[in-house]
Amino acid sequence: MAREQVEQQPAAATGMTLVVMVGLGVAFLLFMAFLNVVKSGNLLNESNLLYATLIFYSGAATLYLGFGITGTPNYVRFASLATWAGLLANTGAVAHRWYEAGHPPFASIYEMLLSFVWTLAVLTLIAEKRFKVKVIGTVTMPVAIVGVVLMQLLRTDVRPLVPALQSTWLHVHVTLAMLAYAACALSFALAMMFLIQDKMKTETFLAATSVFTVATYAATLTRFEKWGGLSVVAWNPEEKSEIFIAKGVRLFVVIPDLGWLLLLVLAAVAAPLVFYILWRKTNNEAHLDMANRAVFLSILLQTLALVFFIARARDGHYFSLDADGQFPTSLAASPFILSGLVGGIFVSLLYLLLLWRRTDLERMLPSADELDRIIYKTIAIAFPLLTLMIAAGAYWANRTWGSYWSWDPKETWAAITWLVYAGYLHMRITRGWRGRRAAYFAILGFAVVMFTFFGVTYLLPGLHAYA
């Protein structure tokens, strides 16, 4: 017994090491920020509050990942505290925006992201406390971090509401949307946890991780130029908007050699999938070991690619194939590329967490049946919110534009989102769908939600272009 206590002491000490390191890192970053703004006398402004939010959410995500590496339950408790601290800063940013704008923060994609991240953090803490899903933040906090990072790239100035938004129905419609989307994000995280508890093979997660990262880099490399450059959208820093050479036609500039680096990373993230396929065909465990090592290597290369992309795309000037001279670009001009690169790293890290600490994760999660019920409850809340959101939007559209439905891209994809979750509830209630099929529906639904929220805004502009 004494020997066991002696053996546990180093583990306990190690269990506090990361907490202390994260605490010191957070304190240092906040102190440096304080020194930068103390001369201005405007400490509690929106930008500073969002910076604090990002620091605390990043600290929470680090502690969740630290739990995955060490299996120390203490990390989860401190991760929850960091999430609370981030939520307080996030709340301050929301309140500041509301005060400055004179209306709830729902009028632009920036303001909706601000509200979405806040709602997601609230639901994360509720899931931890109410449903005992202590490690739900391993999935939701990375999503929140990406949201806060994207906010730094968007227009933050307070602009007068366009006539279409000068309505109380704006508050009703967008409040319902943010609550519904955050609930959908939570159901996605719960579905991932369910698949772990349902004994889905770790190798299957390996393949899914590799497929996701391959798709991400393959989509980015559609802008690959034959001499190795990468085309990105030109950016007007004065107007904080994209540069167009004709109506609806964006001007692209080429960042030299960045395409070659991303092509190398594409090969690296595809390697685990290749080894996985070889393992399936030969049943040789050596191939599986190689696949897992390749994931670790791919994370290093993905991080390198992210650093180079930020360094080259941030306020750079490059030549264009469509016009003479050099034109500026910015990270704000390529939010999808940036979020894809960050997302690929997070997904790969989450796979390593599962690979190294699956037993610890399973011990800290509710049973598969309980998670299945929680997913159902979450979607049962999200679906009526989606329904009311569409109904409120239709009524508002009729009052503004004289038509309940215009088949605007945002409207169409909102309807598709509604149909996916309606399909989930229909199959569960009438056919008794449970388990993995239901979890797959929740994952698919969240993917559609994200495209409706972000993809439609940037790729399929319409009457909702301002949102």
C-alpha cells in the first residue's frame, strides 16, 4: 500500500505541472496585454476582452489535451475553470458590443460568431455539469477557438443597420439561430463521444481523421498554380474588403512556393490513410504502427504550413495573373484556408488523444446508452429552435420583401439543415434508430450547419450577404 502511494506521488506532481505551466502562460499573456493597453486607459474594450477570451479558451483546450496525453483527471477540472474564465471575458465582449452598437450582436457575421461562441461555451459547461460529460470540451473548445480566431479577421466596426435589419424580428430570428447552431455543435461533440463509448475501433477514427485532413488540403490546393504558388484573394486594407475586378469576380494574387509546401503536407496527411489501407489488406500490425507515426509527423508539417501561411498571407503584397502590378492580401481574405489548417491540426491532435488515452476517456464518459439519450435530448431542443428560426425568418422576410420564401441560398440551406435533423427525429421515433446510425446523422447535421453558417455566407451570397 505504501509503495502504491509512493508511486502515485510523482504522478500527482506531474498532474500539476501542466496546470502550473498553463496558468503561468495565461498570466504572462494577460500581463503583456495589460502593459500594451495601460497607456491608452481603455482596458476593458471589446478587442481586449476577446483577446482574454482566446487566451482562456486556448488554456482550456490545452488542459483537455493534456489530460489526453497524461490521463490526469485534475486537468479536466482546471480546464473547466479556464472555460468559465473565458466565458466571463466572452460575456464582457458581448455586453460591450451590445452597448456600443445599441442592439444585440446579431447584425453581421462577426457579431453572430461572437454570440455563437458564447452560447457554445455555455452549453459546454451545462453538458459537463448536468450530463457529466466531463471531456466534452476536447471537441467544443477547439471549435470555439477557431471561432474567436476568425473574429479577429472580420470587420469589427459598428455599422448602421441596413433597413432590412431594422426590426425586432432580427433579434428573434438570430437568437433562435445561435441557440440552435450551438445545440447542434454540442450534439456533434456528443456523437463523437458516443462513437468512442460504442467501441468504434481506433483504426476507424484514424481513417476518418486522415480523410478529413486530406479533403481539407485537397480543397485548399484547388488554388495551386503549376509553378508551386498558391492563389489567394486580394484584400483592400482601407475598406477591409475583397478586391473585385468585375461584378462577382474576385481578384486573386499568387503567394510563391506556398503551394509546394501544402502539397508536401497533403502527402503527409494522406500517408496514414495509405498505411491504414495496407493494414486492412495485409493485417500486418507494422503498417498500423507506421500509420500512427505518420499522424504525428503530419501534425508537425501541418503546424509548419500554418506558420508559413500566416507569415506569407498576413499583410503581404503579391503579383496577380489577372491584373498588372502587386496587390495586397490578408488573412481576412482567406478565412476558410486558415480555419481549415487550424482544424486539421486540432482533429489530428484529438486522434492522438484517443490513441493514447482511450481507456481514460471511456472511464470519464457516461455509457453509450446514456450518451445516445443525451444526443437525442440535445437535438430535440435544437430542432424546435431551427423550426422557429425558419418560421420567424419567413415572417420577417414577408414583412421586409413581400415574400415568405425567396429560395435565397441561406434559406435553402437552412431548409436542408432542418430536413437533416427532421430525418434524425423521424427515424428515431418511427423506426427506432439508435446507436451509430443516429450518431452519424448528428455529425452530418453539424457539417450542414457549418456550411449554412459560414460556407453560404462567403460562397453563395444572396439576400443574406450581410450575415
